[in-house]
Amino acid sequence: MSRRFITKARTARSTKKNVGCISDTLHSEGSAVGRNHEDQKARRSAKTRTIGFLRVRIVTFVIFASSQDAVVAAQSITQRGFIDGSLFLFPQTAVTDSTRAIGDLLIREDVFLKPRRWVQFAGGIELRANSHGQVDNQWHLDFTDRGGARPLASVRRLSATLTRGAFTVDVGKQFIRWGKADIINPTDRFAPRDFLNVIDTAFLAVTGARAVVQKGGDTFEVVWVPRMTPSRIPLVDQRWTVLPPDRSPVPIVEGGAELPGGSETGVRWGHVGGSLEYSVSFFDGYNHLPNIDATLTTTTIDAQAAELSAQPGSAGTAVAASIVVRRLYPAIRTYGADGALPTRWFTLKGEAAWFTSPSPVTDEYVLYVLQLERQTGEWIIVGGYAGEVVTVRRATLDFAPDRGMTQSLVARASYTIDTNRNVAFETAVRQNGNGMYAKVEYSQARGQHWRATVMGVAITGRTGDFLGQYHRNSHVALALRYSF
């Protein structure tokens, strides 16, 4: 062999040995160079198993941590609330109410919690104050909304929503809305309102359960309410309760309400297909707008003869008379339908309901609304006609704003000036010209929290008309709201 070949061989053996030493050092710290091959193999095998075990534990931990992060991410708590102060100014006094300025304060907070995808909780509370006796001053947390005045503190909503696939259930105090028309909704039977101000109203929640199943373009809905929630009507000694100017001097006394104890049930099926959307509904329960029972009562009171006659020292009696007004809520059944058909120029909407009742003092009638709606640019314009057909006439006295607004041309328009400013207009004009109201509202926001609103309401007409009877209640309202 040549010396060159022997040198290469020695170099190769030296390189291989060095590589082996480096490999041993990497795979087994502190191991001595020159250990036999079997020991090295055993150590490498043990370390491989340890590393594999650690890898499994690390992957398991990562998966667990990731799942915990997903659960935390799935949990969400949101809230919204505001403080709203309003001032109502009336240029004229009313027959039974000489107050021209009314201040009102409302504090509202709503909280929504979603701990899992399939469940959400909602809760809301309201605190109120009023300068004209429209708020009950007794301090308690109201849940039922069954009083005549607004509660000082109340639970506005408290519900749980469970969702699984196409099935949704809402349980608790909640807002339930039916129908598609604007201003008047004949099929909206689970939506009582606060009518202390007949023109400026707000919806009240009901306590019950609502189940909805949606499959394709069909929606089936069932509602059950264990106790009826009545609408809040004007207080008897205030301007929105109108008495004739030539009435008897006999005082009117609030006699409270006879609230029914039965439950209410409603079912509704809706379908969306192509360009047509429609639904039919059935309601079995009570009218949240009352019949009025007025009873003349007399009370005999002992009095001093000096107060009754010119004969001093004689004895006698006095008779005190009053009219006691009570609210009665009759049982009713309604059969309703509504639909919407969009066209190239506008959307045609219609809604109707037939009201039947076993009560001998309650009318049976049909309410219907036909309207056109168009959105163009920043404008939303709605106009139509609300009508009524009485099939059986029985009632003598009731409070029914939904019927009082019928046989009228109704319209609403709103315009968004920019992201902070908007203006809205609403009106109803009776077809015989005996009553009309118009409302204009301008609202402007400043920053993320503040919003100021100015509203003007004009009412005119004859005393015998539902709208016309409020002709002395035209007013201006100023409101300032801080949202948080």
C-alpha cells in the first residue's frame, strides 16, 4: 500500500471516531467516550421514550389550554344602559289637569351573559322618577308591571334563551313582537304598552315561555304566558284622561283593576319563499286594553245640623256621591295574518286580525292595515290606511287606542342626516277629518355618550273623536340622554 492510501484510511477512522464521540455527547450527557455499543443503544432508547412521554404531556396540556381559552372566549358579557331626563311642556291646561310642565327621569341598565354557545341570559332594571305623580313612590322592586302608575324600581327583563340547531326557547320576562305593519299592529297580542302619554308610548315585557322551530323557509312559534300583563292607561286625574267640560261635579275615583288569573296562549306560523313573506297566527287570552266600568256610588255621612240647615243644633245626614272607575280585561280570541311583498318601487305590507270575545260587553271586530314602504338613500317612508269593521257591537265604554287610530291615513318618515343627526315625522289623520295628530322629532348625538332630542306634537279635532279629544294636549318635549 502506498503511504497516501494509509494516511487516508487513518483520517477516515479518526473522523468516524470523532463523529461518534460528538454523537454520544449529544445523546447522552456525561457519558464516557469509548463505552460499548449496547450501553449507548440502551441509553438512546430510554431517552427516546422519555422525550416521547414529555411530548405527549405537552401536547395534552396545549390541547387543554386551548380548550379552556375557547371556553373563556365563548363566554361574553355585554351591557348597555342610559340615564334619560325629559321635560314635557304643554301650552294649554286640561279640564282635569292644570299642570303645564312635567319632568321625568329614567335610568336603565341591560346586561347580557352568554356562557356557552347554546345559552344566553338577559336581565334589565329600571329606576324612575316623575314630577307629576306618574311614578309609584313606594320603594319595592316590581316584576309584574300590573300597577296603574309606573314603578319606582322594576325588572325590565329577565330571561334565558336556549338554542340547539333549529330549535330556540326563551323563558322568563321578555319582549314578544308579532306583525309586520308600522304604527298599528292588529296581530301583536303579547305587546302591552305604557299609555300614560297616549302619543309617546313604550312596550312592556311579558313573563312566559316562547318556543320557535325554524326549518328552511318555515317558522313555527308557540307562546305561553301564565298571567296577562295589562297595558298601562292614563291616570284618571291627569290630562290624558279626558272628561267632558259639562260633566257632573261628582268626583271620579280610581277603583283599580280586576285582573284575570288565567293564562294566554298563541301560535304563529310564518313562511318566507321567493319574494313573498307571510304568516298566520292565533291568540287565546285576554285583551291588554281594558273595558271601563263606571259605577255611581253614594255614601251616607253623619253631619252637624249647622252645616246642613239654618237651624243651629239640629242633627242630620249628608249623602256623598262619587263615580268609581274600574278596569276590566275581557277574554278574547284573535285570528290574524300578515304579509310583505317587495316590488321594484316599494314594499307592500298588510296585516289584519279578527277579534272575538265571549264577554257580553265586548265588541267583536276586524282591524286591518295596508301600507307601502320605500327606502331611498337616507330616507325611509311609510304610508297607508288603518281600518276597522265591527261585526258585533256590545261595548259601552273602553280604552282602545288601536281602534281609535283606525279609519285613518297613517304615515311615518325618517331621514338620517349623518352619523350623529336624524329627523323623524309621524302622523295619523282620521278619514272624516274629526281628529289628527302629527309628531316631529329631531335627535343629535355628541361623542359616544350624549344625545339630545327635541320633539313637537300637534293634536287637533273634535271632542267626540279619539284623537280629537286630546286637542288640548299638544306639547313640546326636550330630552337629554347619557348612554354607557
